[in-house]
Amino acid sequence: QVQLMESGGGLVQPGGSLRLSCAASGSFFIFRTMGWYRQAPGKQRESVAAISSAGSINYADSVKGRFTISRDNAKNTVDLQMNSLKPEDTAVYYCHRGRWNGSSWTDYWGQGTQVTVSS
């Protein structure tokens, strides 16, 4: 069983920075995708950034140029560097990993970490 643990959330002023980190433990599968989602109050969960096993990266338009996703294969971690934060970035951020075993897809989620951008 895979467990994902996020860290690094908190309260930051507009224009500030935070770095989120997601560590995986348990079974070490080869994940097809690794990334971050967020969910603001009253809104649907949305993809923020994702990196594939092949190394391709995608960002939501709202965070392009401000957020950077990276991975450390040796540590089995995926980080999200968030710069120039805006109040609209306030949300619970979830670590996500997706695995394809050749016949079915499985999503794994962390418990979420709160990011609040406010003065």
C-alpha cells in the first residue's frame, strides 16, 4: 500500500513563497504521473502541476511562471515550489500519484496540506 505525506503548507503573505514536498512510502511502484492538485472552498479539485514518468511537465494556466514542480527519484519525493503567491492560490493542496499496471489505473492521494495566502 502506498502512503503519500505532504509537508510545507502554511500561511504566507501575497507575493511570498512556499515549498510543498510529498514523500511516498510503502510499495514503490513506477508511477505514470506524479503531481499536485488543489481544492478551494466551494470549488472542484483541480490539477496544479504534474510530471510524468517520462519527465514531461504540465501546469495549470493559472500557475504557469510562478510554480515549479520537481522530483527526486532517489528520495521518491515530488516538490512544488510556489512563488509570487496570490490570495486565489489559497486552497488545500493534495499530493497525487497515478499508477497504470497495464490493465487498470489507480490514484493515490495524500491527506492534504493547507496553503493560505493572506495579508
